[in-house]
Amino acid sequence: MERKPFGCLTVPGLVTALLTVLVVVVVGLARGGVLFNPGPLNAQPGAILGSVTSHAELSGRCWSCHAYFWQSATMADRCVLCHTDVAAQLQDPSTLHGDQQKKNPSMTCRTCHPDHRGPDASLIDLSKVDISHDAFGYALTAHQLQADGSPFACNTCHVNGYTTFDQTVCTACHQQIKADFMPPHLQAYGDNCLACHDGIDTYGHTFSHANVAFQLTGKHAQAACYGCHTGARSLADLKTTSQDCSSCHAKDDPHNGQFGTGCGSCHTTDGWLPATFDHSLTRFPLTGAHTSLDCTQCHPNAVFTAIDTACVSCHAKDDHHNGQFGTDCGMCHTTTAWLPATFDHSLTQFPLTGAHASLDCAQCHPGAVFTAIATTCVSCHAKDDHHNGQFGTDCGACHSTTAWLPATFDHSRTRFPLTGAHAGLDCSRCHANQVFTGLSTVCSSCHPEPSFHAGLFAGMTCDQCHNTSSWSPATFNLAHPNVCGEGGCVNHEGATCRDCHTANLSTSTCLKCHTSNNPVDGGGGD
């Protein structure tokens, strides 16, 4: 008989194959699917996800995680139906799962989360997965080798599983490395290591203060960290530590805060003492002899604020004027030295000029009395007044500060101005015996009537004929009418006053010359 190719595809062969498959399926179902199950599922209870609290509750419902072969869904698609929080993370690269999905697209849930390893087996296994620890918020840059030189393994730190971390592991390990460092470090900053450390030693033993705003210089460079960062329990606490000097040095401040908190104005990091204070930055710069004074001379009892800056507050004992010049000592004294002093009299109501400028102060201010002093000339020059007060107290009308003598008197300012020959006369010609007041100003007081007048000009004043240019010749300047007769006007030139006025000017006669009315002989009658 000729054999046909694929003889197994005969009717008996196909029937045998189907019966075999049917037997296997029946036996598998009868034994609870043990033939297809690689092992029991994790039975550790957790949050309710998809109506169950553990994978073990899904036993017998394989399709909950394993899609049928004719379906396009993958096991990862079935995982996120229950684990919806992970589904959201996969869409966000900033999350753990989103970051891993981005870096390793071929990874699936089973890569890190295997199951069917028993009811108590962990659902996390990273031993065969290359995952950067940075994704968990803590780098392993500074944790490559342990204290004994062996490499770190995950369970070196995660002794109770991957999902938990006990920070006592940090202290136990570092206690072996730096036994002298850890006790004070824990006391100063506590045992929450992750609050400050990031695994790359950003704020570890390699940290340099030169990289931040507050540089450590002088003795600051020798200070322990917790000397300034007292009570810090987190990275935020370290960064917000006060940079104000007084926050550390208040106990060293002997000024009781009088100079504020800017200690650096006087002190340096080389040492708290000696300190330097720049007084020129205050409202009272030090000059002259003030610069060499000890601070306590002006600031007794270490009082530095609200100090009176008036000179008299320190120099009252040096004031020989008994306060007569007020408190502004700087008007006369300088900081170079208290003496000699200079006083600018031009700033007063009585400036000194001429000979006054060279006088000693005591000549006008006897007994060191400087205020309420009379400024009238006579208050000092009464002894020099030969006029016996006849000209009052205004000596300056004739005298000047250049010298008391010679003096000049302006007669034009009196009621009797001097003109003509009067101007050249010596004072004593009119003011005999130094009498200057109560004198008569009529001419006859100095110019008695000559005998030839013999009362002829009674009732008239001298200046009607005489002037100050010269006493003689005199001019009679009254309007004198011409005398007229029948023959017309007759010239009387050459006649004297007495020719017509035999007694005085108020009476006259023509008959003394004209004895008749004959025009020939000049008669004209009265």
C-alpha cells in the first residue's frame, strides 16, 4: 500500500489528536489549572484595587491579568486597569514610572514586578534591572563602596524590602566610618539624614562655603558648622540661617545693641578684638585733638548713643566765660587745641575796626564780662571827652576808630553851617573856654556894632550888609528908591547914609543938602 504524505492527517489521526487535547484540558480543569500555573500568587493584603486586596484573590481568573491569545491587549494593559495610579505616572516623565518608561521603553510591569513566586514573595525584584537610583530622589554617587570596600547592593540599605528604608542604616554605617564625627552631628542636626543629604554630597564633607553668598574668612573658616547652623533640621533650615553678625555674636556685644547689628562696621573675622570704629561715618567726625582721645573720655560707662555733641557737654569745665557765649564753643575754639582761641568780633553787633581791633579783650570786657556790654562810645571814652558831654554820647560824629585825635566836626550838620571865612576859623574863636552848647548864632555875638554905625542900622541884621566871605567892604542890599523932583530924577551917588538919615534909617531929610526948591541948586524938597 502506498503511503501518502502527512499521513497523520488521516481521520483516525485527527480523532486521536483531539481526544488527547480533550483529556489534557479535562485533567487540567479537574486539578484546578495546576498544569498551567507557574506557582501561587502573592497573598499579601494591600489597598482594594479592582475589588481585590491581593493577587491571590485572582486565582482561577487568569484572564484578569493574562489576555486571551486572540486579544490584542498585553499583560501590562491589564495591570493598569487596576493600578490606575501607575497608569497616570506612565504619562508623566517626572514620576518614577514615567521616567523609567521614557528611558527604557522595552520594560514592562513584569520586569520589576514578578509574581507566581509564592504567597509571601515580594512583588518587587530589582536585582536584575538596571534602574538609576536618582529616579527615587536619592543618588548613589557617594555610595559606590561600603566601609569594607565591598560594593553596595540594594539590600545593603533596604534591609526590609525595596519599598521601605530605615534611616538608622545611615547612622549605623557612618558611625563605623567616622565614630568621632557622628555623635555631635546627630545631636546638632537630628537623625533625619535625607532632610539634608542627596547622595551626591552636595552638602556633605566636600561642601565649600566659597560657593555660597556668605564666605567664610578669618576665624569663621575654623568654626564648626553647628556653631552657626544651630538647631537646623532640614536643608531649608541650613539655607535660611541668619547672616547677621549679631545672631551669633550678641553675647559678645558690650555695647548692648547701641550700634545696631552691623558688627562688621568695627569688627573683622580675624578676631573680635581689637576693633576699629570709623567716627567719620557718624554725625560727629573726630578732628584735631579729638582723634587721639580714648573712647571713654567722651563715652563714660560705655554709653555710645544719644550723646550730646554740643562742645559744652565736655568742655563746661574749660569755659571761663561762665556761659556768656552760649554752648557753641566752636565760634572761638578749634579741635586743634582749646587755646589759643580766636573770636570773630565781626559776627557780633559791634564789629572791631581801626584801633579797636588791636585792643586786648579785657580793656573793654573787664572782669571777663562779655554780655550786656554797652556799645556807645562814651561807655569807654567818657574820660576822653573834653566837651563835658556837650555833644552827647555819639562820639563817632567827630571821632573815628582809627584814632581818638585828630577829630573832625562837620559844622554843616548843625544849625549854624560854616561858610566863607567862618570855615577857616579855629574852634576856640567862637567856642571860648570849650563851650559848645548854648551859644548865640547872631552875628553881633561875635561881631559887635562898630561906633560909626551909632545905632543907624537899629532893627537890621548884619547879614543884610555883610557876608561870611569878608566883613568889609559891606554892601547895603535893601531896595533903595531914587528920589524924584520937578526936574526929574537926581542921582545921589556918593552920598552917605548919614547925609540923608541923620538919626537912623527909619527917618530921612533932604533939606540937609537942598535948602530951597530951586532945581538949579538941586532942591527938591522933602
